[in-house]
Amino acid sequence: MSLDKIGIIGTGMLGKAVATRLLKSGYQLTVYNRTREKADKLKTLGASVADSPKDVAKSSDFVITIVKDAFAVEAVSFGKDGIADGKHDGLVVADMSTTNPVSTREIAKKYAEKGISMLDIPVMGGPAQAENGELVIMVGGNKSVYENHKKIFDTIGSKTFYLGENGSGHAMKLAMNLQISILALSLSESITLVRGAGLDPETFLEILNSTYFKTGMSVNKGPKMIKGDFKPTFTLKMMKKDLDTINQAAEKFNLSLPMTTLANKLYQDAIENGFGELDYTGILEFVKKTSMK
Ligand SMILES: NC(=O)c1ccc[n+]([C@@H]2O[C@H](COP(=O)([O-])OP(=O)(O)OC[C@H]3O[C@@H](n4cnc5c(N)ncnc54)[C@H](OP(=O)(O)O)[C@@H]3O)[C@@H](O)[C@H]2O)c1
């Protein structure tokens, strides 16, 4: 089996960066994106652009889906000219989108019925980490399929965790995004409080980042938040999609998560106030707007 022929379906912000990393690492890559222009941009780096997910599958051994949600994964997998229509011996599909683990299990089952192996491989880190091969990858699915493709994971990630059956990767990823969404909110409220007290938010960050309560977010995103730089690497509306997904998964596990439920409402309100296309840390703009009495 060749590990060198890879396909990517979905060349949005994350997909484009993963594709760039793989191309620069010498892999033969075929890409597809629903809006073709985004895939065409990868031609200069040597990618072949296919007309359908089916054509990507036909010319690849390992196909990575990086699309919005489980609905989109279903569409590119089993819709007209979907991945399953391009089935051939040894084809493996790996879903890097952030989706509901329950849907993942159903999708993996459908693939298995067609004789195709599927892994869930959600990631922590954004486009910059993907381009540098520094993603942290959480894998669910058949262990030997994972082990046979370790070389690919080592190219795009700095650390990979094998977690168990299909859906395990996505369940763990949702717990990670719960952290991110609430950290962005708490940082936003602290910055707003400090500003309200007439203090410099840069000093707030300097103090926070001198303690063990600092986070990657307070170190890397905090200074940009203070400057009002909300150029998206992961949009606020995509974070709201993940909060919906976390709540749906929690319901399936018979759980109710109070902070996530509240965060979901706040991100929804932020979208209704026109902040959905900002980076998710733009939740600060919404907090600023609603904090005024
Ligand atoms: N950006 C990050 O830092 C990051 C990190 C970890 C995980 N993720 C996850 O990665 C996935 C992609 O995120 P992104 O930030 O790259 O978002 P993005 O730039 O908005 O890209 C979304 C991609 O999904 C495709 N898509 C949406 N609905 C579709 C459908 N019904 N059928 C086919 N394709 C569809 C889009 O195609 P069009 O171009 O045609 O709209 C586009 O390629 C999401 O699940 C996200 O949660 C992102």
C-alpha cells in the first residue's frame, strides 16, 4: 500500500493549511472543495484539483475530510459522486472535522458496510500549527489502521493520541473546544473588567502570564485581543457550531453542562450582533458591547 497518495476534501482555513504541509513534505495530493476556487489556490504548490469527492478517492489511498460538520461529512462521503463511490482496495478515510461522536460512529459504520475503513482524527491547533506540522491529533477507530498510517500523522502533527473506537477522537476534541470557548469568554470578561477599572489590559496580561494560571490563549491570543485584531483563524460562528455539537453530544450521554449551555447562548447572541465572521476571540467585542450599562 502506498502512503504517498493523499486526498483532502475541504480546503477551507484548516484544510488548506494541512494540504500545504503535506505538499511541502513531498506527498502527492489531490484536493476537492465545494467552492472550487479555494481548491484551485493549491495548484501552484503542486496539488491536483478533482471535480468530486469520488475522484479524490479514486486517486488517493488516504482521504482526509476537513469540512464544517457531520452533515457536510455525510454529504461528501455518501452524497452524489461521494467518497464511497470512489472505493478501491485499501482506501482509508479520516475525518478531521470537529463533529458529534455519535454521528461519527454512524458514518464509520456506513463506511465499514461498504468495506472502507474510517478513522476520526480531529485536531487541536489551527492553520499556523498545521502548516508547521505541529497539530495535536486525537484518533478514534481501528488501531492497526491508525498504526499503518503513522507516517502521515507524524508529518502534520507533533503529537498523536490513539484513544480507542470510532468517536473517541471526536468526543475528546469536544472536551478541548469546551475549554477554548469558555477560556475566550473568561479572558474577554477580565479584559473588560480591567478596562472598566481604568487599568491597562496589557498589565493584566503581563501579571496573568507571570502566574501558573496563564494559558496558551492568554499568551498567544491575549495581546491580539487587546489590540482588537480579530482576523479569523477559527471563526466565532464555527465555535458556536462546536458548542451546539458539545450540547448535542452531552444530551446523548445523558448529561447537562451548565457553562456550555450558557456559553452557547452568548456565542449565539454574538452572532446575532454581527460578530460571527470574526475570530472566536472576537467574543470580546460582544462582551464589550453588552457590558455597557
Ligand atoms: N480553523 C481551525 O483552527 C480549526 C481547528 C480545528 C478544527 N477545525 C475544524 O475543521 C473544520 C473546518 O474548519 P475551517 O476553520 O477550515 O472552516 P472553513 O474555513 O469555514 O471551511 C469549511 C469547509 O467546509 C466546507 N463545507 C461546509 N459545508 C459543506 C457541505 N455541506 N458540503 C461540502 N463541504 C462543505 C466548506 O466548503 P466551501 O468552501 O464550499 O464553503 C469549506 O471547505 C470544522 O469542522 C472546524 O470545526 C478548525
